[in-house]
Amino acid sequence: MPYIFGPVPSRRLGLSLGIDLIQHKTCTYDCLYCQVGKTTIKTIETNPLIPVQEVMKELKQRLENITPDVITLAGSGEPTIHSRIDRVIDLIKGITDTKIAILTNGSLFWKEEVRKKVLGAHIIMPTLSTAFEETFRIIHRPHWELNLSMIIEGLMDLRREYPGSLFLEVVLLAGFNDSDSEIEGLKRVIDQISPDKIQLNTVVRPPADSRAIPLDRRRLEDIKSFFGAKAEIAAHTPFEEQEVEYDFPAKTVLEMIKRRPVRDIDIANVLNMRLGEVEGLIKGLLLKGLIRKHKHSGDVFYRIPQTNHVSATKAPRH
């Protein structure tokens, strides 16, 4: 399996080359909104799940051909579960000056050893979507040993110790955490954490659970104004999506798949790329939710996902 994926366009980071340190799908949460799918291994124990030297070998090869804006530790689960994430960060810095970002759910920063291992990253992007335990459990379906207070304390400890940029993601779901009381509670906690940015997000790809419904733009704008100058809207609508500047290979693949399902070998032939490079590109598009895998007659094809399965029915407000 490829450990490096993309590059893929990110509205928050620019052109992002991803590193997947986790076996699919190993996570501390099983979030309603996750576009990667349902969690199959739920754990809070850290382990060296992916061999670091193989990751670095593949990264060096990819960097010979591309210059991303950022290298992002993310992928098929929670990257801070990897017990040698600090080693990965150090080795990346040894071969490139490209900024390193960690896309994390923020659930393990109550562990001092986890906080210490991420301090070398340039940007950390944890998630916090509610200030209420009940809502936290409904949205994130966390490992049974986790609770919201320990996660908030961990984020506060990280803010005190971390010298880089902290961008806090708030994932908003209609009917779950978008009420006035939810937003007011979130603002109180976020003000205490004091991140460099507050990035408001919502469901823009097919989620793991159809109960995850996106917020409309007007409500996102209202919440942005309430949170203040640090807040920005990271979410986008399908109409806005056409404004994203994709790199050449990703753009070509998406244009191909819009017209008909294709196999990895078809993409390799069109782009004159090695099959391993194509697999990394496909993985990035899959993790972003831009394409979906489809098996037919023994072959694996890739197609544009159907997004009309998301119900318009809202869950009860809390």
C-alpha cells in the first residue's frame, strides 16, 4: 500500500502531500461525519503501525517530482496513534524545508508523551466540535476511555507547550451542535484554548453516517461572526468547488472520472506515470472523498461519488 498520497488541494493548506501513518481505519473516534468511513479499530494505545523507513523512502521519491506547499500527517485514521511520529517529523525536516502539518482529532494530547512528539511540526490542526459531553459522544462516538474534559485539558496543555501554529477545526452538523447554546459553549472553551485560527467546517463529502447533515452558508457566516476575527469558514459548497486549483495529475484524473469510471492502469497509461505513483494519487483523492472505489467483474474502478444520499432531515436540537 502507498504511504504517501496526493498531492491534493486543501482549502486550509494549499497543495498538500499526505503521509498516512495509520492502518485503515484505526482511530480513537468513529465520527458521524468522517469521509474516510467507519472506524474498524478503535484504540487509544500508541504503536509503530507503519514502518518509518519505508515511509521516508517513498516520500523521498515523491519529492523528486513535486513541490507541495505542505506535507500533512493525516490519512486513514488518527496520526498521533503512531508512536514514532516524532521520528517521522525529524526525518522529514532532514530532507526538505517544506512545512509539516498534523491533521488530528486532538483526542490524545492529554498524554504528555504524545504532546512532546508533535512539537516539531509547523502546524497542528486539532478538532473540537462541542463543549458538552453528551454531544461529544453522539458526534464522535469515542473510545470508551475518553471524555471531553480530558481532551479539552489536553488541548490547553498543547497550546501552552507548542511553539508552532495551532489551527482549531470546528466541524458543525445541523441539528447536533449548531444551536445557540452549543455555539456559546464552544466559544467559551475556544477562548480559553486561544488557537491562532478557528476553522469552521461542515459536511461537504458523503459521511460515514447519513445523519451527518451540513450547515447552510448563512448559519456558518453567523457563527463565524460570533467567534470573532480568528474565525474563518473552511467548508465549501459543491458550486464553489470548481474554483479550487488542482495540480495537473489530480485535475486530469478528476476530468477522466467525471466522464466514465476508470482503473488505475488507465490513469497510469494516460499520465505516463508508474503504477505506484498513481496509487498514491488515487489514495489522496479517496481520502478527500473526491472519488469512490467500485468493483465490477473482478476489476476495481474509480468514479465520482453520489452525494444526493444525504438526508435533509435534521436531528433534534440539544
